[in-house]
Amino acid sequence: MKVAHLLRKYDPAQWGGTETALKQLLDGMSHYGVTPTIYSPKIPKNSGRDPLREAGYQVNGFEAFLPVFGIPRRQRQQLISVGGNLLSFTLPWSLWRAPGLSLIHTHTLGRLGGTAMQVARKRKLPFVVTIHGGVLDLPEAVKQKLLEPLRGGFEWGKAFGALVKSRRVIEDADAVVTCNEREASLLREKYPALRVVVQPHGVPMRAYREDCAASAEEAYPQIRGKRVLLCLGRIDPVKNQRWLVDEAPAILQRHPAAMLVFAGSITDAPYGEALREEVERLGLRQRALFTGSLPPGDPRLLGLLQKAEALVLPSLSETFGLVILEAWAANTAVIASKTSGACALVEDGKNGRLFDIATPGTLHAAIDEVLLNPGKRAEFARAGHELVEMQYDSDALAARMKNLYSELIEEARK
């Protein structure tokens, strides 16, 4: 079985949750005879290590661009990084001539997703859509933030979008895969005839069995002897690290041995700059560490997860929260904001703590409990670890996706 996977963006230097989820899915399905071919806009120069190619996967780059006039280059780059609706005139040909395809699976909507859908229809192939960042289950403030860089520009690609029916990518798909039940419920309500499958992300439990704490301490000697509060995720307004930095002085004053570690690539450069400036303004340079992007499975990343006293996730929106599973796999406690993804995974007081961004005191209480009560911290971590082992191992979840592919392919042959 050969499957084409389409990405809106693939830049190893900006590796994030979507890339991690995809790689873990591909790794798991490799055990079931599924051969993936990845299609993405051409990778920028100097992107560093390429985890997908290093894992032996074929990555085909195609020409793509943002069809918008009248916005500055920096604004354009920001859109490409976090949500730009790209257009490609070469993608149709790339997918059309790909030999032996059994199915096309897009991990993006918009014009690229619509293009893939039209090729799938012409080739009589099943067409699957995975929603990673949320569509209906997305706070209005986050939607507006994603559209912000478009203001002041003229988007001239709408005619092409109409041609490939980009607004019908979800509605006309053979199956839509979402990682949380709330998104699935909203989709079923809006599109009653749609085949919606809830497929949570998973983690390869085997990767977390080796102790990598020494690798993290060697790479980041600042964390030696510190009580690490790890904030893992791309540096972006949706991930809300600025809010956590503003709360940091009170946290660090109460817990003198604590240190904030921000691990993730910067996908919004102005936001990243403002975040660092705020750290400097608050005098936290010695108490906050920025690691930059860390590839999946990197011993430094695994070591940070294992060494951390807690994962602190202050996101405005998390449709799933893969980093929560990663923390639990590493036997680390989780403290997360009340997003739909976190609420679906974390049972407050049982396997972690949930807090309300509108009430900062709930974060402080959760951190106090985890740092001042070792027994409770261990209890949270243990309960989370057991949940991941039982329900979220990536190999088992990959088998479910393979079964979906097989069903769709069989139906297409009838």
C-alpha cells in the first residue's frame, strides 16, 4: 500500500507538533506494510537536520507561494510559517504522475488540500483529510490572530481556490480524521453525511525507556541542580508563552530553585523577539532558557522531558496536546490550561492539573502542589504514564489508520 501525504509546510528548522504526529504515524505504519511518500513545498535552505529523510522517508518538494499582494516580506514569512493559504501550479502534476498510489492523505486544507482532492478524484483514489490545528474547534481570538498578517494585502488566488473547490475539502473527503472528540462532534453536526474518525496522536513508548537526562544536562548545563518547568511547543502566540513569562516572577520567587525552559522553534519571529525582550525586562535571563528547535527523539529533548518536574502548557488552543502524552511517557507531571485537547486528556487532580488562564492563581496553585508535594507529583506522572501505555502507543494507533485506509481502498474498488 503506497500513500501520498501532503503537508502545507515542512521546514525542519520549525519542527512542531504536526510534524511529530506525522512522523510517529509513519513510523508506526511502517510495521504494517504502508509505504509513504511525502509532498510539501520545497524546504528552505539551511533548515538543518531533516528527521523525515533521516528516517528513510521520501520527501518530494514542489513549488508553492502565497498569492497575496501588498504585504511586507516579514508578514509574508509569518503567514507561510503559521497559516498561509498557499497555491501551487506544480503540485497537480507531481501527484498525478506519482506511480502506484493507493490513497492520498492531506494534512492541510485550503488550496493545496483542494488540489490534492481533485487529483484523487481524477485518479479514482480515496481521499483522506487530517485536521491537526482545529477548524471548528478553534477559539475566535485564535482565528483572528491567524488572519492578522493578511490585513492590508490583496489575495489574488481565490479564483484558483474556487477551481479546485478548496472550501469543500472537508465536506467532499472520503474520511476526515481529527484528533479530538469535540472537533469530531462539531464536524458531524455541520456535515451529517461525513465520515469522521477520531484518531488521537500517539507516542513511541519504547523511545522513552532510555534515561537521557545526562544528554540534556550536557547540552544545557544551566539546568543542573534546577527544578525544571518545561514549556514545550513552537514559539507562537497560540502557545501563549508570553503569559507564562509574565507570571514567572511570582513563580520563581516562591520556588528559588525553579527554572523555566522553553523548547521549540520560533514560528512567529516578532512574537519570539518580544518574548525574549520581556524575559530581559523582568530580569529573568538566568532563570529562563530557550533551546530552539529539537528534532523528535533527540536525546536532549527526551532528557528535558525526563528531568522536568512538570510540563507547563499555557496554550490558548490545543486541539489535542501531543506534548502532554510525551511528558507522561517520560514519567513527568502535567499542568495545562483548559483547552479542549488538554481537557480530553487530563483528569484534574488525578493525572495532572488544569488551570484557567483568566485566573492566574490557578496556575500558581498547581505549580505549588507539584513542586511542594513530591508524592502528588509522582501520582500525577504515574497515572498519566499508565494511560499512555494503555491507549496512546503509536504502533497500536497506526494499525487503526491502516485499517481505515484498507476499508476506503476496498470501497473505492466496488
